[in-house]
Amino acid sequence: SLRFCGPGEESAGGQTCTPCRSGYHNPNEGASCIPCPAGLFSEDAGATRCEPCAVGSFAANDQGFTGNAICELCPPGYVAPSMGSAVCTACAAGSYAAGGATGCILCPRGTYQPGCTGDGKTTGARGAVEESECTCALDYYFAADGFCSRCASLTTTRGEYGAQACALSDAAIATII
């Protein structure tokens, strides 16, 4: 006689019931196990439902798909901001993310991807994306040649990025007085 299998298992040759293998599930009685779709997984055998991948991870539906038994962490530079992600999304230029991140972080002031070139260059704002956003760093000024030059000893840009000139520092003023 045929055996009627319960949720989380399927018939094996009509005689016995076997638990659904990991990556598969069966929510119904008398049905076959089906693969967990993209964004969902079932780690344990005998699952009656698939669970969504946690934020920062994904489960794809790749070629030769055999059901998702696990979710993978997003690689650096990519994020999965919501549960049940099938793919990770690349961070926009001017931002970055560590592996398994839930959101992109703006590059800090003073950097952009791939980086400011030239001595004393930086960015004046977070999230810069173009080299044109690079300017002279603190205590560097735009010299006549268009390059950034370091302020002379006892002078400063007083916290200004992209300064046109340097001024006497408080230490220099204190020394003079």
C-alpha cells in the first residue's frame, strides 16, 4: 500500500517517507519536497517552510539550482539591506561596505574611490565620487602652480579645506606675544 507522507517529508518509492533534504521544504501532506527559492533557505532536513536570508546575506537561484541550504554573506562592496535577498547590491561610487553589511557607508571626508592623487589632496565632503571633488587637505593651500603645497612652519589653514593661503597658527601668535 502507498504511504501518505506528512509535511516536511516525501514518499521514497511509495513505501517509506523520508525527510526533505536541506535546501528543500514541503508544507503539505502527500506532496513532494520542493527547493527553497532565491532569498530563502532551509538548513535542516525535514523543513516544512523556508526561512528568509538575514539582512546582509543572500541566497541566489543559480544555474544547476538545487535549493538553498544556506545563505551567503554579501562580499565587500555589496549589501543586502532587507531580509530574503536573492542578490547583493553594489555600493554606489563614493561609498563602501564590509562583507555581510546591511548598508553602504559614505567614504569619509578626505577620500574617494579610488583615491585622490597628488600630494596634500583630499576631499572636503563625505561620499565623494569624482577626482574633481579632490581639493587641498587641511594645512595645505593651492599654490600658483595649481598644486597643493604644505603650509610653512607655524602657519595653518585653520580647519579649511581647499584654502587659498595659510595664516599664522595660534601657537605662532602665542610665540610672538
